[in-house]
Amino acid sequence: MEVKPVVKRPNYHFEYKYNRKETKEGRGFSIGEIKEAKIDFQRAKKLGIRIDKRRKSVHRENVEAVLKYMEELKGQKEGGKEEKK
């Protein structure tokens, strides 16, 4: 399973007539979002969380997505240990 960030699109005056979505799937989570989720940068990379060093913004929905992903990983690890016994 992979977690994907949501980022805002830049708005240009000539694009308003096309009714583009305001958000899109991002390249990775910003370092600020990873820090706000209280995850170490190196640990995030080991867990397979994509990181975009160029992004500066912190979106609450992305932080929540990372936290939810971490809970799912914990559930998988706990479930895996119980099955082995």
C-alpha cells in the first residue's frame, strides 16, 4: 500500500474557464508534514513514504493521511505477529 499526498494546483488567470480541479496528486509529502506527523525523515524513507524536498507547505489532510498510514502499518505488524504464533 502506498500513501499519496494532495497538493494545490497553481491558479493562472487563463485556466479559470477550463474548470480545473484545485488539487492534484503530489510527488511526495513535504518535510514539514513529516515532522508534524512526528516521524523522523530517515524512518519515513525506510517505510516507503515519498518525500518532496521542494515543497514547503503543510496541509492538514496530508498529515492526517501519514498518521493513518502509520496506524495501518502498526496494525499489519501486530496482525503478522499474532498469525505466526
